[in-house]
Amino acid sequence: MSHAKMMGPSESTSSRMRAARRRLQPPRPPADTENQASVLRSLNAARHTPLTLVIAPAGFGKTTALAHWCEALAGQNVATAWYSVATPEQDPVAFLAMVSRSLARAGLDCPAETDVLGGMSAPALLDAVILALDRWRKPLVLIIDEYERVDCAPVAELVETIVENLPPDLHILISGRTKPRLPFATWRLQGLTRIIEAADLALSQEDVARALSIEADPAEVERLYTLTRGWPVAVQLYKLWRAQVGLEANTRNFTGKVEEVANYFAQRVFDTLSEECRGLLIELAILEEIEVAAADQVRAKTDSAPLLAEIERHLGPLLSRTDAADVVAYRLHPLLRSYAHAELEKQPTLFSAVRLAAAEWLWENQHYPESVRLYVQAGAQDRFLARLTGLQLIKLFLNYGNAELRLIVREVPQAVIDRSPRLRMMLCLIHFKEGLFAESRRLLAALRAETEDYRRDPDGDARSLEIEGNALELLFDTYMRGMPEQPEATCERTMELARDVPLVWAWCHNVMLVVFQFRGEMDAAEQELNAAAAVYESISMTSFASQHLEMHRILIALAKGVLHQAARIAGGLVRHPHQIPAGVKDPGLQTMGRLTLAIVDYYQNHRLGAADMVAFAIKQFGVGEAWSDHRAFAWPVMLDGAWRRHGLDEVIDQIESHRAQMRQRDVTASTALLDALEVGYLARSGKLDRAKARIVEAGLEQIAKGEVPAAGWHACEQSRLALGRVALIEENWPRLREIGETMVATGANLGRVAGEIHGHLLLALGHDRQGDGPSASVSLRSALRLALPEQWLMPFAQYGEALKPLLLRVPSTGLGGAEQVLVERIVGALQEEQKSADPNALSEREAEIVAHIAEGASNKLVARRLGISDNTVKFHLKKIYAKLGVSSRQAAVARVMEQHLL
């Protein structure tokens, strides 16, 4: 099902988008920063290791030093990617999405658009990031600032994987206030990391004297240095205070704690501001980043702009400013913000009002998780639930992905979730996208019963509840069962309710598109595809949505057997990625392209290397991401390759593995297909008794007759093929003729050429076994004429030696030149199948490794993907080089492409 971003013009430049952009660029550093030379030397020296950790409390100038370093690296032609972390990015997908966007800004080929990133799983995003780093061939530094905000086990595991797969000339720097949950001690012993700590960032006594930039009394400098221990922010606060009050800035006696000194100076600096400026900073201490519009709304005043400008003049670098989309935002230094926040907490009434006003502004500007947190802290759950009724769950999901839903739900107390059907529905979708299909379906069924088919909403928005409940049921059942109950009626009811919500119309057209594909009604599927495209166009469809509709066009072309069209679309996704706008490249689309090209290759050339690539691509999709149509095209090719290489036992093992994966996820859409494939291979292997027993157990007779709509057209066609093979072995000619004629008629009526070809071939074999040579030739010629335009070979090759004599006897006088060439290709493929295996042929594992390195993956990334060690990859590469007669990765890829081995 297509996931498209439906974003209006105003949203594309929203505060949310601006905030994200600001965190992907370093702040402008002040020009008068002290001790930068020694810090820059330390940072440059650390680049020789994969990782640098900069660990120091707030106020030690970490961000400032790193901003200066970015400027210096630019002068050395070193690319930099900057990412300032925010608390909501404790979610793995949210964290990886920002890493991906930062790398894309630095020039790497990474997904960057919100809709693309939101639709990706954490493993897929991690793979995309590591692959982009692998492919980068220039020096690069990735800086992750304020890491303490997301220092949790799931994020630490991601960082550890990225660091351990980092190629040479690439460097990661992590900056934070506390030591992260990373194995830095082990890395330090291995020489993989360098740690820069507070002592390395502290000012010397000479730095303190220069920082004051006045004729300071040496005794004053020494006393200040002793009090602050070179803490840069404390020195800066003292300097600001002294500039206001002059020599009267005498310090009192302290207990010796540096934090006490800094708080004292913060208070003194605060006191030098005007009452209006102090009030503004206290009221806005709730916000990490301050835009003028936000400040005005939270304060319910219109004088924020001049006051912020006055504070900036007074505080200098302690109130930094950044621009995004021509909108200025301010950030108060954490030490001063902490002081202002403490002052705000002393005024409970104001504190509550400010939190509620900030929550309202954040919600209106799509900062949903942060807004929910403030609603809950303000005790305004009812206001939050009222806000929730106006939020379109489908739009939120398609715009920002499952991570956004998780972040919202995480902020809400369980008692509030229990009383809100909309929040529980959100939880259902979260579970579904995380692969907990049975749990998501169970929760949704309970919610439906409780709300009387989604028509009773205690929050007062039954219309939206029913729309979203129906939409989720359609999604769940389409994915898990292949086809919902009464999909037309449910879609019609949902679209009637959502007359003014075009995105829901697009959702329903997508559902029906998948339903018709499952049924095998490809003309109807194309109509739904065009209808969905029209809706997307009416609401400013993005290129991302367009690409996902191309995926459905591929599946329809494969179903119809129009192989050149499927290959053309797929080739555009794989071979011409430059035609896809930067940042919108969804790795899933490129995987779909590779899968399609390999399937077409197998259909046309029956090459085992193509079957290897199909297995590789379907594995890249992931079990939870591939839909029933993906599996239905991939599994027959994978199993055919396994049967040719290893025989029946391997085929049955693979089928059982697929069954176990589907059972684990409560997915039944592919059950009948696996049953039909099993019977077919039992028959091909001469295991007639086992085949006939499975026919009865699986109800294949009913499926073949089309009496089980939930089985889908792939299962129906494979059931007919399996039954046809059994009839051929038993010499049940009436039964064989019935099956063959049914396949021919069904294929012709529904535009599925592969089914027609198989039907004619079954009829040809049946006539031949009965001694009716003329009729056999007529059926065979019909199959050849159908196969010729798209160069189908696989259906003929699958009948093996049984078909070869008939092909050799067919009179050439009745064939055109092109048809005769096709016959020669088919006979050649059958003869090739009889040859003993070439000892120099690549094994399945070797072919899989070459497929990965052809994509640009390093040995480390190949090892991670396959679950093997680096040394094992190197061992296989040596064998690959020897078999191919090459000495490098590039040469190996070129050779297998040249010889069509992959």
C-alpha cells in the first residue's frame, strides 16, 4: 500500500521544519572565544581515530568549539555533517532520521524527506546510513551535539553499530554533558576513540586575563580563576556583570563549588537586565528555542521582538540566534535558562499558564510530542484530548511515520490512553508497524466492540473515529489476510464519511488497488491506481507518492506478464537514481527495482543467478515490509532455484521457514500459495501420494476452482498448476484438459499471459501423451506465440525433459523465425540444465556476497547484513576471486555482470 506525504504549503515551512533545519547546521560561533587554538589542535589530532567523545558539563564551550572546528574543516575541504540532538529523538527511527538528514545535507546519498524517513523501519534506516557512509569516498566528520538528550540503550546500540562499521577517512564526534552508554573504555584500549574532557576545555589563567579584555588587576584575575577553575561560562558571566557594574563587581566568599559561583554570576547578570527583559526570559524558560511568534503567543503580548533584540545586545553569545527560512530563533545558554526556569517554578500560577500556552503553540506548529508533554505537565489532559479530536491520525502517520506516534503515546499517562479510543487506535497502528500484527488486530477488534463499530466516541468525534477505525481495519486485513471482508462496502462507507478528507479517499483507493491485485483483476487495479494518483495530484502529490504508485505499476505489469514494462520502470529506480530528487530516495523502492529486474531475468533466462538476486532483494525488504504480492512473485522463483540446485528437501525446508515466519506474525494471506507450491514440487519430484494427501489437507481443489476468494489469484493459479502436474502423472486426460482449458480461459479473460502459457503447455503435454501430435503442436504453438513478445522461458523450462521431445518435433514450417529462435533458446536451456554443475560456479553464499558488494557495501556491512564475521567475508572473497580469475572487488562485480552470473 502506498504511503504518501500530504503536506500543505504552509506546513513545508512550519516551525517544526525550521527547528529541524536549525539543528542540522552549526551555530554561528562568537569571534572572541578564548583557548580555541589548543582545543582545535586536540580535535584535529583526534580525527585519526574513528570516534571522538567531548564530555563536559554545560558551559564549557563544547558547541562553540565544535562550530569553530566546522569552519576550520571547511577550509581543509573536509565535509561536515552537524546534528544537534533533541529529547524526542530517543526513538531509534527519529534519531536515525536526523542522522540521515544531516548526512544528506553534507552531500551523502541518504534519505532526507520527512515522509520517506517516517515510512522506514530502524533496521532499514540503519542500513541506508551505513551504506551511504560506505559509498562516500572523501573525508567526512559527523558531529552529534548534546547527545546526553538521547543517551539510552536503543540509541547507543545504533551508534555502536555505525562506529564499528565506519570506513577510513570518516570520523564521528559525540558531544555531551555526561559519558554516554557506549563501550568507550574498550574502544579507547583498541585505539578507536579519543576523549576530550572538561579539563581540556577549561581556560588557563592567561585565557581568563585575555577574556576580560580590560586592564584587569592580576589579583582579580587570579581570584576569578581560582573561583571558576577556568569554567568558560562562569568567566563570561563575570565579564558581562563587570561590564555593567565596573569595579564594584566584587565577589563574595563561596563554599568552593564551581556551580555555586556560576549560579551567583548568572543571578548578577540577570539582575542587570531590565524588568521587562527578565520577565520575558522567565516566561520563555519553558522553550528550548524561541521564535518571536512563539514568544508573543506564550506571553500573550506583542513586544517580544524588541525585547529579544535588547537581550541579545546585552548578553551577546549567551543568547545565540540562528536563521531558517528567514525566521530568526534564539537560544538562551543552558545555565541562564536553568536559572530562569528556577525563577519560573517559584510562580506556580504563571508556570501553569505558560506551560499551557506553550503547549498550544507547539501543537499548532506540529511539535506534537513536545506539546503533549506540556499538556500533561500542566494537568490539561482534557484539553489535549480535545486537540486530539481535530488531528487526522492517517495524515499524521503518513506525514511523520510511526516514530511520531510512539513519541506522542510515550508522553501520555496510561490512564488517559485507556479512556481515549483515538489514542488506543494510535497504539494499534504503532503495534502493526512494529510487526506485532496479532496484537494490533486484537486491540482493534476490542476497540470496535467497545465503541459499537467505532460509532460511539466519548471524546465526541464519532465520525473521525469511524473513518480511522475502518481505515485501519482495511490496512490490517489487506496485509494480513490478503483481502478484507466486504472491502468495497467498507471503502464506500468510509469515503462517504470522509467527503472533505481527500487523503482518506486516496487511502481507500490504495486499499482497493491492493485488493484487486490480490484477486487478479488487473484492469480494475489500474483504475484504482489512476484514481489514487488523481487524488494525490489534487492535494499536491509529492514525488515520493508518485514513486510508490510506480511500485504498484510494476506489480500489475508482472501480473499481466508485460515484462518489458515492469523492467523499464524497475530499471529507472535502480539504474537512474539521479532522476529521483535528492533526499526522496526510498531504499525500499530501489530494492523493489532490483527484485523486479531479477524476477524478469529469471522469467526470460531461467538463470540461477537471478534466483539468488530475488532472494537477496526479498531479504532486504524484510519480512514485515514485503506485502503478499511481493512474496507471491518472489517465492516461486526462489523455490525453483532451490529445487534445481538441491532438490525437494531444500524446497520443503524453505517452505516451512516461510510458513513459520507467516505464523509468527499471524499473516494468512500467503498460506494457500505455500500449500500449492508444496504440492507442485512434490508432484515434480514424483512424490504422488504425499502430493495427493496435501491436496486434500489444504483444500486445493476448492482454491483451484476459485471458491476461496481469500486465497488470491497467485494461489489459485499455482493450485491449478499443481493439480495439472498430478493429472499428468496419473494420465487423467479429462482432468488435465479441464485444468488446461480453465487456465487458458482465465488467463485470456483477466489478461494474465503466464497462466495462458502454462495452460497451453499442459494441454500440449496431455495431447502428446495420448498420441495426438497435431493437437499437441497446436497447443505448443499457442504457448510459443504468447511467450514470444516478452521472451518467456521459465514456464517451458519448468516442464524439463517432459517437454523437450515435443519441442524438437514441432514442425518448423509452422513457426516464424523469431518463434524458432525462442524454441532454440528453450531447448538450449533444457540441455544446460542436464549438465553437471560447474566447479567454478559461484555458490549461493558467494553470489549473495557479490550482490552486496555490487551495491557498494564494505566487508563490514556485508558481514553485518549476513550475520557472519568480517573474516568469513574475506574468505569467501578469496574463493570468488579465484573462481572468476580476478583480484579485486570491482573486477569481480564486472566479471559477474559480464558473464550474466548475477
